[in-house]
Amino acid sequence: MSVPLRLSPKVLLLQPVRMLPSLILPLLGLLFVGGFSGSSYVWVAGGVGVTLAFGVVRWATFSYEIVGDRLEIKRSLVSRSVRTIPMERIRGVDVSTPPMHRLLGLAVLKIDTGASGGDEEGKLDGVTLEEAERLKAVLLRRTRVATAPVPGTPATDAVQDVAVPVEQGIIRVPWRWLLYGPLSGAYLLTPFALAGGAVGLAFQWGDDLGFGQDTALSVGEWLWDHPYLLLGVALLLVVAMPFVGGVMYVVFNWDFRLTHRDGYLVAERGLINRRSVSLESRRVRGYEIVDGLAERWANVVRVWAIVTGLGESQTRGQLLPDVPRQIAFQVTGDAVGSFGSELRPHPPIARNRRLFRAIAPWLALALATALAALLTGVTAWWIAAVITLLLAGLGIPLGIDRYRSLGHGYDGMRLSVRQGSLRRSQAVIERRAVVGWHIRQTWFQRRAGVFTLTAGVGAGQGGYSAVDVSRAQVAGFPAEVTPEWLAPFLSEGS
């Protein structure tokens, strides 16, 4: 019989640290109310003791075990709860080591079954690194070796899970490529987020921190009365955006490695919190290549996997951070499969639609502000008119670039669609992943004679669209990719 296992006892050392943020204000309030008397310290010590005791009881009443072909997670603190996860439904295993866990040699193991994107699917917070790797190998069913049955032992217990890793490195991202991080824009707003958090902290905890909310309000009013200083602070935050964003990018993507291990794509990354994500190769249906204007200028792209039944695909499905475009196509070809066809352009009316949407709103605003300037004679309106007119002019190259980014194609095994400019995305999907087609036409598209064709996919975002295709393309592309679906309607006598 299998023996229920518990988390490492070292996890109890993390309990005080986890409870500290929620306890600090009540404990400080108790000390202030009690006047720092001996009884106050007794109450504080009692509260900390109760918290630690609760952690011990919760640790002692939590267990997990592998029974046959399923994992059972049991909790019995107040009411008994048993969560059963069949191994055949496991889509991936995520092992991470936050800073405190790393100091104690512990890890957090999360199980993704595709049922939801939350942690409730399965989470073991506080197993040893060795146990995390062992469980990862067992849950992903790398190999199962049957041993000779012992008399009196059930057949299910005679199966021993043995991890025989067969690993093939695909890419290890050099540290110098991390310099591309600020181009992605993923963490550029970090300085403003930190500033906003500091302002919120000042207003919420101002009294507890000793300077009061009135002081925070006074500082804000003083900055408002000195607009040049306020503008200087804003410019300082703008200047700090690429530097702080670059640092955050390095922290999250340090030593990025992609390997192929026993039928799984394994992505490992992170400086402070080291994270390992395993994606079952046979469930990978394609990939999505993304780049922005700055990334396109530097000829670098990011890559995500399109996987069936994967929760949090925008974080867990990352195959590559910013890397040179040629390397990205080489890696995706080795790991998933390459797309061997040119994308087909969309009709010229699609270009006109993009130019109109990029220019018309700013041009209308420029005319409105110019009219206001003529009627009022205010200089600010003239400045606004010039700025909006310049933005309308910038809409010309933006609209042309958006049109050039449109495209779709099929190479006999995979189809691909692409769209976008400020964030251009090209999805490459295996033909077997297509489960349906959706044709949509808005009122404006009907007047222009174009359509939006969406390939329904049981993975990733659930559907990927070719926008503003012609009537011939909207009929011919599905017939080319899935001709067997249309054959009954094209047979003789139909």
C-alpha cells in the first residue's frame, strides 16, 4: 500500500513570514492600545503562538499520495477534503522556487489539468527540490517500469515509477540577448506602477508610518502648485522606463533554457524565482510569434506555444523571450515544426480601410481644434491642431504597415495567419488542430466586400483570424485546408 506523504517540515519556517503582512497592523494597534505594558506583550506573543500552531496543524492535516494512476491531495483541518487528479488529465507541471523557498531548499509544484487557470487544480507548496523533481517525472508519466509482483501485494502497487531523463537541449538564451528586454515593452510601465504603489501606501498607511495622510495630501498639493517640478518627475519616470523595465525583464527571464525532455518541452527561467514549466509535446498544436515596432526594428521576436488544455497560456506557454528572428524560426522549427510557405496578401481594399482608420480620427480632431482656434483665438488650440495634424500624418505609415502585416497561408501541414502593427502576431497552427471555421462580416466590411475568417482551434486562444480577406479567399482557404469538410456539398447532384 502506498504511504501518504506530507510537505517538508521546513515549510513551517515560512509560516511566520507569510502571516507577517496581515498581522503587523493588528499587533501594532494592540501595542499602542495596551500602552506597551507587559500584558500587551503577552497578547502579542499569544497571537503569534496561535498563528504558528495553526500552521503546524494545517501542515499535519495535509497529505498527498499517488494511488495507481491518480494523485490524491487530502486536507482535513476542519472538514475532510480529497482532490483526485487522474494522471491522464495532467497537461503540464510547473516547478518554481521563490526566494524564501530557495533558501530552505524547497519548491512549489503546480499541476495544470486544463480545467481552469487557477491554483486549485493542484498545488504542493513546500516540497523539497528532490521530491519536486521526482513527482514531476511521475506525474508526467515519463516511464513506467513494471516490477515483479510480490506475493500478497496488489498489482497496482507493483508498478514503480522510474525517471529516466532523456534530455536534448534546444536553446540557452545568452545573457547579451537580455538587452533586448526594453524593446518588448512588457515591463516599461514598472516605474509608474512603483510610483503609484508608493502614493497608495502613503495614503493608506500614512498615519501608521508616522507622517499622516495630511502630510501626503500637502506634498501632492505642493507638487500640483509647481507644475514644472511635477513635469520633471514625470519625465524622470519616463527616462527610467527602459532601465527599470530592462532590469525586471532580466529578473524574470534570466538564464532562459528550452529543452526537449522525454516527450516534453521544458522552459526554465528566472533569477530570483526560478521557474520550470513542462509542456507535453504531443499537445502542442503550433506557436505564436509576436513583435512590436521597436522589436521589428531590432529584428527580434517573442514566441509562445499553442497548447491544448493549458491554463495561463500567456505566461506558462512562453517558448522564447526576445531573440533574433532567425534564431526564433530555427528554434520553433526544431521544437514544433517550421512553416514552409509565403503568406498571401489581402486585397487592396484592406489597405484603404487601415489608412482610413489611422488617419480619419486624427484629421477630424485637427479640423475641430483648428475651428476652435479660429473662433477663440487661443494659442493652445492652434498647438493642439498642429499636434493632431502631425498624428494624422503619422497614420499614413502606420496604416500601410498594418496592411503589410496582414497575411495568411497554408503549406500542406500548417496554416498561418498574421495581423497587427504596434503588436504584430503571427500564429502557426497544425492542420489537425482546426476544429471549425467562422466567417464574420461587419456592416463596414459588407460595404467594402471583405470578411473576417477565423480558424477555430481547440488550443491557445481558441481561434485565430485572417482579417479583411476577399470573397475568393474566404471560400478558397477553408476548402484548401479542410477539403474533406466541403466534399459532401460539392459532390455530384448536390
